Amino acid sequence: MKRRDFFKLTLGASLLSSLPIRSWAQGMMEHHGSMPADMPGHGMMARQGLIPVEKMPAGQALQALPVLKNSSQKKGLFQAKITAAAHQRGLADGKTTELWLYNGQAPGPLIELYEGDQVEIEFENQLDQATTIHWHGLPVPSDQDGNPQYAVLPGQSRYYRFTLPQGCAGTYWYHPHPHGKSGEQVAHGLGGTIIVRSPKDPLKDYAEQHWAISDLRLDINGHIPANTGPDWMNGREGQFVLLNAQRQPRIQTSTAERIRVWNSCSARYLRLHIPGAQLIQVGTDGGLLEQPLAAAESILLAPAERVEFFIQAEKNLESSLQALYYDRQKMMIKEKPETLTLAGLTIRHQEIDLPEQLRTIPAIPAAASTAKVVFSEVMPMNHDMPSGHGSGMAASPGMNHQGMGGMDQETMMPGMAAMRSMFRINNQVYDMNRIDLRCPTGEWQYWDVINDSHMDHPFHLHGTQFQVLARQTGNRSFPEPFRAWRDTVNLRPNETVRLAFRQELPGLRMFHCHILEHEDLGMMAQLMVE
């Protein structure tokens, strides 16, 4: 059954019987046995009291991202060590918070590399649970990419080794990728940034700003709480939205600075805007565009996306970096539109003359094969139904699931057993032992990625980058307005996006929704490159 029909029936059943979903979930637990303590969502029905946002200090000068030191003296070789461990930090309201950090730093240290570099990073896991490092967007070998099959157990270490190919300069990041735990580990602070540089970069002489945006949730005791039911359904958002791990820092910048932004939130969308100025986009996930885009009032970043831009302002300006409201069609929640202030900006006007041509991105040749990837949200009528069996009833086209915003989100929430089969790709939940699609090494592929659901989902593909060729909503189809290499793209409800890519390295690759809670619940699949 599709989500809208489930909620219609759930609402009807609740009105007839007044039986809360909490009782239903309890009955399911009695039927299936109690949930293990480490199961995602254990205690998910608990209401959360949170530290007020104003209890975290704000307005301090921006701190530059810490940089991972290269211990090698050999040109073209980058060697370093990263350790994941728990650390105690005082963040808000005089409370102490346990964070999980890379090298004790928040965000994790910036890794600066060059095309052609050989990379050797020793990773030590001092956490109490297994983890990996996924080099998000980088074209690295399958067994070096942090797949959940290669989990690093507590107390263990491993080396990640790969060589960066020419042409991969861009803005990337790294984060954990163990199945079922990615969201929890990112929510506790694990994540860091990567920049791959090229000596041929036409913008290399411009100064840079690096803004890594994340969010954090703290309960009244200063602890990072477990997910609620709405978190699993919509993705987790924290009350603190941070830039370089600071709340609303003060930033000195200019119109002659190249700004790189990472959306490293689990689920929060960022519609970036600077009042009194415009944004000239020059890069996406996979590096520079062919030409700078026309100045825009805002740029939308889905979770995991990155962007490069210059600020356009006609004079010196006191302003702010804002995240405008973006309606991503959350389930069972009717949000009040809100603009978030991410940072205060002092912008110095400087005349610049950006190159008309930044790079050449060749047109994609005809594909040797095609595939369909369908995101869907399906609720079984019977909680005993195994996942992947049947697609349920068709959605009711006039139903607005946000109209249920007055419902009690705690008592009307489906149980974890149901949610574990709710988020699917090609009508299946993730199975680490199943190959979902196959493709030959080096062969061009066209994929139609279809969002057959009623909320936004960002699609991410491991191991390579892709171009968006076209989009379709209903009977309207239109080409992508510019060429760009990407590894993550957002899909609106009922939207289809045609992607073109080729995988140059053999092995197992993941593709999934990058709302991490959806990924953890099984909205992920596997591509075998042969």
C-alpha cells in the first residue's frame, strides 16, 4: 500500500477505534519479540525536550576548517591517520555532550588533495560500534569506498588506499556508511570535507571560503537523543544549524572570494540566500561548470550536495547567510515557513572578471544500456507481510498528506517493523547480499530515476559522477539547463530524472536516498560493475 492510502486508512481506523499506533506497535513487539537496545528507533515514541536554540553561543568570528596534515614528504603521495572516537564537549546551556568525531575535530579535518595524488589514510575505529569511511563522490576502488560490507569493527584499524584520476577536481566530503547506523553516526558529529585541486583550475588564484553546514539536536540534558518516529519518516533535523560547527558565526568575506559550501546534514535542505546580494554559481558536486551561471537569488542544496559560488553585490554590504524555507513535503507534519539565519556576513565589494569558460564538459554519447530506479514509499497492510511483496493500492491523487498536521505525531506513527519495509528502491528494501543491477565497466548507462512518492528524495550513486540530461514531471519534460558533473541530485515528488554515467572501476557500488534515515531503513540498492 502506498503511503497516502495508508495514512487515510490509519486515520479512519483511529477515528473508529481510538486505538493509538503506540498500542499497535506494542502489540507488534509482543508478537515479534522485544526490540534489541541498539535497533534503530528503539524508544522512538518518546517525546523530546530540547535545549532552546539561544542557549548555544552565537556571533563569534568564523573559524577556518581544521586541515588534515600530510605526513608524507614525497610529492604526489598523501599519507595521514584518521581516528573516530567519542569526545566530551560543552556546547550549550552549560551541559556536556558526547560527540563522535574524526581526530577530535568538528567538523572532521579538511583533506586537501590534487588530481593524480596517491592517498593512504590509516583509519582507527575507537567507537563502540562498527563504522566505515565513505569518500563521497570520489572515484575510488569499490573495496576502498566504505561500503557496509567492509565495516571496521570497534578497536580495529584499516588503510584506505586509492589514486585520484585526472579531471576529478571538485568539492567532496567523507562520512560513515555502515548500514543501519549511518544516520546515528553523522548525527553524533562524524563527517569531514575534501577538496581535490587541479593546477589547471582557472579560478585557483581567488581566495576561498569553506562553509560546512550541519545540524545538531540536543535534549535538555545536553545529550544527542535517539530518533523519533517523525525522524525516521522524514529524516532527522536538529534545532541547531551550524556552520563550521558554530552557531551563526560572523564572517568577513568579499565578492572576490570563491565560496565552497557543503550540506552535510542528514536530511535538512538548504535554500541558500543572502539579502541584498545574488549568487553566481560556478561549481557543483563534481567541480566547475562550463560557464558561470547567471546570478540567482538562491541556490538549493539537498542533503549531501555541494556548491561553489561567488557573491555578487554592488557595494559593501552588511547581510547574512540565510536558509529560506523549502517545502519538501514531509509526512504528517504541517510546517510553518521559517527562514533560518546561518551566519552574519560583512561583504566587501571588489570588482572581478570571471572567465567566460571554466572548463569543457563533453556531451554524453548514446548509452549502451538503460535502467529504471524507482524510489517509493510503501506501507504493508499486514505487519507480517515480508518486504518486497506487492506494491499495494494506487495513491489517491487528491490526498494531501500534510493535511494531517493536527494529528498527534506520537500516537499516529506506524511501528518500526512497518517502517523498515516502507522506503524502497524498485519495490525492495536493501539486502547486503543481493545484487540489484549490473553494468559493464566503462559502458555508458542511461538511468531513469523515478520518485514515485510524495516527498523529496536526494539520489546518490557511488563510484562515479553523472550528468543530468533531462527531467520530467507528469507530461512535462525539459532538458537540464546546464551541463555539470554530480554525484547527488534531488528529485521532487513524482519527478523523473534521466542520468548518464559510466563506471570506470569494477566492483560493488551503492545507490540510495541520501536522507540518511531513509538509507538506514533500506532505501538503498547495489550495482555490480563487471
